Amino acid sequence: MRYVFVYGTLRAGEINDIGVAAARAGIAAPKRVGQAAVAGRLFDFGAYPGLVVGEGNARVVGDVYGIENALVAVLDEIEEVYPGVEGLFLAREIVVEIDGRGVPCLFYPVARESVAGLPEIPGGDWVAYRRARDSGGGPD
């Protein structure tokens, strides 16, 4: 088992819900460990967000799940991460804090240059932003 930090469409209830992806692949359901935040900025690509790590004091909110190793290949497919191919999303490791302890997690940020000209998501929470945007209420 390993951990993954999800901040966008892999979050529960979103279009690539990690639990639904696991079920579709016949893999044990991921176990939510808790919510965490990482230093970085979130940008709106339209149907999904992209996280640029370590950008100032901004924080990006997400959820941490314990997952079976077999689910990593499914997540890589969703994020279009392939060995030897440099795509939009990158498979990386980060340590997040949950209940005072550091948890090493897989996560999928984007390169800084990929967000040029895109709007930043205020507050760093894709789910809240997307719900407000899609309901016509604008971001919080």
C-alpha cells in the first residue's frame, strides 16, 4: 500500500473520482486518510486544475488516500503519465502533514511553464472553485 495526494478531478465526487476509478479497474477501494494542503498554486485548465508546487505562501487543498499499488497504473493513465514521455502532468512524490505526521504521497503536479496565461484558482480548492464556477456564482 502507498499514499496519494489528490487535489483535482481525482477527488471524491469529481469526474475522475479515485474510488470510482478503482472500482472500474476491479481494485480495492482507496481509503481516505484525511485532508492536507501543499505549498503551491492551482490553475484552471477548464475541465481540470493544475498544481504548480512551491509557489509563494499559497496552499492547495486536497485529500490523501491509502491505495493499492495496482491503482497507480490507473491513476497514471488518467493523468496521461507514461514512462519516457513528458506530458502535462508529472508523477512526483511529496510529504504532506496529516495529524502531525509526515506522509509521503504520490501526486500529479504540472510544470510552471504549462500554466502561462491561465487563471489562478483563488483559495487553492478545486472542488469549491469548480462548484461555484459551474453554478454561475463565481469563485469564493
